[in-house]
Amino acid sequence: MGRQVIIRELPKGELTAEHVSIQDAPTPEPGAGEVLVRTNLISIDAANRAWMQGATYREAVKAGDVMHGYIVGEVIASGDPAFKAGDLVEGEGHWAEEVICRAAFLQKLPDHRPVSHLVSVLGIAGKTAYHGLVGVGLPKPGETVVVSAAAGSVGIFVGQIAKALGCRAVGIAGGAEKCAWLTEELGFDAAIDYRGGNLFRELKVACPDGIDIYFDNVGGEILETVLFQMNIKGRVVCCGAVSQYNATAPSGPRNLPGLVVVKRLRMEGFIVMDFADQDAKAVADLSDWVKDGQIKVVEDIVEGLENAPAALVGLLAGANRGKRMVRVAPDPA
Amino acid sequence: MGRQVIIRELPKGELTAEHVSIQDAPTPEPGAGEVLVRTNLISIDAANRAWMQGATYREAVKAGDVMHGYIVGEVIASGDPAFKAGDLVEGEGHWAEEVICRAAFLQKLPDHRPVSHLVSVLGIAGKTAYHGLVGVGLPKPGETVVVSAAAGSVGIFVGQIAKALGCRAVGIAGGAEKCAWLTEELGFDAAIDYRGGNLFRELKVACPDGIDIYFDNVGGEILETVLFQMNIKGRVVCCGAVSQYNATAPSGPRNLPGLVVVKRLRMEGFIVMDFADQDAKAVADLSDWVKDGQIKVVEDIVEGLENAPAALVGLLAGANRGKRMVRVAPDPA
């Protein structure tokens, strides 16, 4: 028997504990092309909430479903020749202790401990930061890198990679406490609380030589404000537009595309899979920086499957620092 | 003695013949570091009007000034060792038959006839189209290229270069007549009148495989509409934002940066000087395409210095087809 989180009712407004229930279910048997996985970690992502609102790039989550999510776990039984019991794997799964996954949607992971690093610094968060900054931003030592959502899963690595590459790192985050943490704990040169109302002026002070690279996780007004201070030939790494996801009347930055022309900027979107051929280099560099202390791995691990719904609610309110995940079972030996 | 166009009064609204007067002036003598040029052609550019509104990237034009402009002409007398009588030159000058230019701001031109080609296809218009499309857009044969202001000085070359490179060329222009001309005379695969009110639907029809490259001269709503139909990994060549120059309340495309992220687009601004090291290749390719008939050189030449103000007024109203210039004197022998 294993526990699982069921969506009792789809949320209309805010997601709460009322919308889910925890149930026991018998251990399933994998069919052909399927794999039974014992979950160690569940990745908690803003996208989880979006799935409850309708079809996106994938099918919607419906009432009565076991909640969908990205998991890391150990293969218990396999109905597919590509996987065997004991393999550490990642892929699309469910919020459950025992999950049947389609083998086609699973990837094998290296035998790394702690397993959580395969979700954070050596996983999608770290790789997204690395490929976006290095592959799209093309930073040069001495340049100034600004990142929004700087205390988030990707942002903390963007700033620290920038420092490791000899750049000035400036974070934009919500709240004075997060900002102090970015500079004092993670080595950012400066951090600005966008809720303070003086983003333009504070950026001027924090970036006396202008901005060469802006790693944008938010879009909207923050993007507009940053654009005014970009240097000629600056680069905007477009990673997300979270400010617009819930906007009833989305508004584009009013200085686009004007400033792109005048300042000869490059704005470029990417997804982490575009740089799969550079993954080995990324993991090697990130591992080295972790070893020599240039990157601190901050993880926001919530213990216990039963706390997954609250972990998602908190993430949507900006409560996390670094990559948020839920530990369902301790690392395999 | 030579004639010149004086700004009597700066225009508040629309520029008219009332704001200028034509005067005779004695032939000036070049001092040290100066060159006396007999003007053959004056380039007519939207920027000329912007200079009357205040300082831009250069000083403003004031009441009482001889109107400033980009000219091509022949050196008559030189106070600088880099130039001698008979040289064909281009650079910052004035709307006048005889102009004193600072040698530092002049460039020598090759001995090409007609001289007008050095302003259009082999000059700034052709080079801007070439470098933007080839150097920024990176077109591959079979891709679909859309260009706005397609009947303008740069647009006519963008579409024809796209065809020469094996791409599908689709123009956006104002008016059915211009659109018919683009397809019938210049070989565009399709052209869309943005004033028709069905830009989105007509783009769908004209670009059945989506849009790979958008060469944007206008920004604003047209950019927003085109973005929805860009293909994954598409490129937006940001050359101008003319729709925004007179806007009282500029508005950004509401799908920016969202679609840049989702479609992994690259939007990049440039100026022609960024690609100076590729000029020789550009001129060689453009000359070849003109010779073998793949590029028709369309020039909009207004005869007579006295018609320069009306030529600028017409340009601002979109009356030109191809590069507009004023012929002040016939080509040197």
C-alpha cells in the first residue's frame, strides 16, 4: 500500500488543503512499457497550479486525479527493458509514494548523493540557470548581470554562476529579508526589493556601469524598468514572464521594441532542452563550483507527502528560497 | 553662388513649405580640416524631421540654420590632405548646392555610376537590408521572411534579398496599390495591406508554414500581430519602430516577452555600422544580384533642391516607393 494526493475538487481561486485528500492505494503492477517507481522527491513548480486551470502544453489535471508532478525515485519493478529495479530515475509522475510511470517519459539519473542535488543544482534549476546565462547571455568577466526572481530556484544559481564567471551580480526579489539573504549568504553584490517602489533608482545605484545581461524571469514592469538601463549590445535572457501569468489585462513593456533598436539589444528565449548537448559541461562546471564553495546549494525541502499541497500554496505566494521540493522518502542507500 | 534651403521657422505640427525659404549664398572657402562639396544627391529620411524636434543622437536643427542632411557629392576644394578635388564623397552636409563639410565626417565613395546606387542598393538602404537580414536574421533557404514598411527604402531590398537567398518573401505595406506593386514588380510572394484590417488572417494565408524571420521596421500592433505567427526559434530583426515615434501613449506588444519565452524567439536590434567588416561582401552580393536581375533597384528621385521640403513631407506621409532622394546636380562625368 502507498499514499497518494488526490484532487478532490479543482480550485476556482486560491488552492487550499480543502481541494485535496490523502488516500492509501494498493501497490500497482507495471504493465508492458511501464515502470513502478518509489518516489524520493517531488519537484514543486508554479506550473503544477497552471495544470489545474486547463490544458497547457500538456493535458489538464481533473478532479479525481492523483495530482501530477515531476518526481525523482527508485525503480521497484519494471515492465520495460530499458529500466531495472534499483535504477534512480526522474520524470513525469504523480504526488504518491508509489507511481506507475511510462518508461518513455523517464530518464535514468547518475548515482549522486544527495539525490536532491539532481533536482536543484545539477538538475533542471541549475541547468536552466547555466544554459540561460552562459549559452544565451554570453557573459564576459567584469560585466553586470541582473536577475529577477533572484531568490527562486533558478535565480539563486544565476547570481552565483555570474560571480563565479567574474561578473557583478545584482538580484531583484520581493522583500527586504530575501534581499539581505542574497547579499549576505549567497554573495550577490547587491539585491533590490522590487516592492520598495524605487526599482529604477536602486538599479542605478546597484549598476553604476549599466546592465549588460538581464536574466528575466518575470516580464512586465520590472522588464520595462530594467530595459532603460541596459547597455548598448546588452542581452536579455528570456526565461519566464511570471508577472503576466495571472494578469487579466497583460501589458507589454512600453519601451519594446524601441529600446531593442536604439541599444541594439538581443532578447532571446530558451528552454533547457535546447542546450542538451552542453549538459555534461554544465554539470561538470556546476559540480566544480559547488566543491570549491563558489556555489552554495540552497534547497527548500518540505518533509512529507502530506505537506505537498501546502508547499505548492506557499511557492505561489513566493515563500520559497531556492528550489522547493517535497521529500517523500529518504535517499536510497 | 549656390542655393540653399533655410529653416525659417521650426514646425510645431506638420512641416510645410511655409517653414523654409530658398536663398542664394556666396561659395564658401574651406578652412583647415574642411572640404567644399558640390552636392549631387540629398538623402531624404524620416530622421530629418526628428532633428527639428530637439536633440536626438545629434544636435537639433534650429530656426535660421541651413537644413542638415546626408549628401553625396564631388569635392571642389579641400582644406584636408585626405581629400582632393574630384573625389566622390558621402557624409553629413546640408540641403545646399555647395556645402562645407568637416573632413572627419566624410567618406570617399567608389567611382560608381549611377551615383544614386551608392545611396540606395549599394548604400545605407541596401546595406541595412543585407546586414539585418543576413547578419541578424540568419535565413535558410525555404524559410518564410516577413518585412514591414515593405515598399520603403530598406523593405524593398529585404524582400528581394530574401528571394535571392531562396526564402519566401511576404511584405506588409500601406495600401493595395503598393501591395500589388510589391508582388507584380518586385517578386514578393505575397503582400498585405495593413490598413485592410485583416492582418492576422491575411498573414495566416500568406505564411502557411508560419514565419521564421520578421524584419521589423514599425513595432507596435503590427509587431504584436506578427509575433503570434512566429515559428519556434524564429528571429525578429529589429530595425525600426516607426509606429511609435509619434505615439502620444506608446504601448508595447502585449505578448512580449511571453512569446519570446514560449517560442524561444530571438529579437535583436542592429545598426548598419555594426557590420562594417561585412560591407565588402554585402556590396559584392548586392552588385551580383542587381547584374543578374534578382534585385530591381527602385529609387524615388525628386528633381531639384527646391523640392526637397515637399519630398520630406511626402516621405513622412508614406508617399515614397524605395529610397527617396533629391537630385541637386547630375552625376559627375
